[in-house]
Amino acid sequence: MGKKRIFIIVVAMFLSGCTKTFEGVVYEVAEDYFLIDCSDEAKIKSNDIEDIGYGCKVKLSDKTSFRSETGESLVLEEIKEEATVRVLLMHSKNITQSKESRNLEAKEIIVLDE
């Protein structure tokens, strides 16, 4: 029983820094990726008070779906720069200030109404 508890604690500590979803503004729209502001996520564990913006390169694939906040299905061409979106990632990821951690793959992109 003790080993099981230790395992659960270790797994919980590992996963606690990971995120499966984040929201941000689209900086750039390309054929196979979006560049999305992820500054809040990148600085969440940092005591950094500088006003530095961080962009996440979010890879799009044939498995990526697009929809509005109300559930209406969208296509890539309907998503424009400066749209606010919620990104559901294919896999949980610890997004930090390092460039490598900000290369992501989207499962779903949801355009938020403002």
C-alpha cells in the first residue's frame, strides 16, 4: 500500500505543472500552425514581473478540429489573426518560457466570443 501512495504522489507532482488547455490571441495564421499568445501559461510558475510576451507555435493536423464557442463547426480559413481562442492540446504539456516547451499540437481550436 505504501508503494502505491508514493507512486500516486510522484505522478501527481509530475502532472501538476502540465496543461491540457490554454487561451490566447492568435498572432499568426499559417497553413499548418497558429502562433498564439501563451504568455500567461509561460509565466505561471515564474516570479518574472517583466512584461514579455510569449508565443506558442501550435501545430495543426488533419486531426485538429475547429469550432465556435457555441459549438458551430468552423474551417481553418474562418479563424483570423487577433481572434481569441481556447486551445485543447493533443497531449498535456508544461508550457514555460523555453522555446521548446512552446511547440505544441492542437486537438481542438475553439474561437471565443468577446
